[in-house]
Amino acid sequence: MHPNDPGLQPERTTLAWNRTLMAFVIVAAFFLRWGNQQGVVVVGLFAVALAVALTIWTTQRNRYRQSVRAMRQPQGSPKVGSAIALGAAVVLLGAAGLVVISL
């Protein structure tokens, strides 16, 4: 197979979302580790990071099916809502983590 094979795009996208899922699980573990030192706020950040990871996990199958359908019907428009929501979650969790840890 050629590396630019468009049929591989759903698989590459799934792998990227899985890496993001694992990153959020790791971030959640870091927040949980700081829970004893920083208090309940960090435990709340842990819960939010874990919720984002679980959301990615539960929506992964549907996202893959949509990617495969988009390959068959190239005139469709891309779904960017998930990427925008994920970007917002990263920025908000990162900012909140920096504020809480620096206190």
C-alpha cells in the first residue's frame, strides 16, 4: 500500500484520537497525584480530564464510521465539532492546571 492511500485516513484518524485519549488519561493521573497537595480543585480537574477521555472512548466507533462514510461520499463536509471541543478542553484544563499548581 502506498503511504498516501486515502483509504487509510480513517485508521490514522482513529490512532490519533486513541493517542489523545491516552494523553487525557495520563493528565488525569497527574491531577490525581497532586490531589493531596492541592486539594479538591485538582480532584475536580481529574474528573474533568477523565470525563473527556471517556467521551473520546465512547464516541470513537461513531467517529470511525463517519470517516469511512466520508471516504465513500467525498462531497460531504468535515465534522469539526469534536476537534473544536477537544481543543477547548485542552486549553481550559491546561490553564486550570497551571493556575492550581502554581498556587
